[in-house]
Amino acid sequence: QVQLVESGGGLVQPGGSLRLSCVASGRIFSIYNMGWYRQGPGKQRELVAGITNLGRTNYADSVKCRFTISRDITKNTVYLEMNSLKFEDTAVYYCNKNPPDPRSWGQGTQVTVTS
């Protein structure tokens, strides 16, 4: 079972930026497709960005051109760079395999966009 620990969330004003990090307990990023997910208040969890084991990326329409997913295989870390943040980006953000492994959900990291 892979353990994933997210960090980097916080309070930010609209238009601001944050960089989230997800550290894995093992060398998995060269094997599995990974994703950043989020769950906003009263909403279902959704995939916002994915990166394949070969490094190809894809994004939900709602974050395209604002968010960037990347990884550092040597550090067992996947990142989510978030720019031009909007109120509707407020959510708990999680990383997991894509498709997700139910056993690997972590605590997530809270992102709150507020003025």
C-alpha cells in the first residue's frame, strides 16, 4: 500500500498562487499514473490534473492554463502549481494514483481562496 502525504495548502487571495506537494512512500511515479484531486464544500471529489508514468499531463477544463502538474521522480514527489486562483478553487486537495487507489487517500491539504 502506497502512502501519500500532501502539503502546501493555505489561505490565498483571488488571483494568487500556491504550490502543492505530494510525497510518496516509494518509487511509484515511474510506474503509475498519478493525479491531483479536490473536494470542495458540498461537492464530490474530482480529478483536476493527471500525469502519466511517461510524464504526459492532462487537466480538467476548469483549471486548464492555470494549474500545472509535475513530478520529481528522484524525490518521489508530485507537485501542483496553482496560479490565478479563484474562489471556486477552494477545496481539500489530494493526490493519488489515476485511477485512484481507495487505500491510498491521505489527509489532503486545504486550499482556501478568500478575500
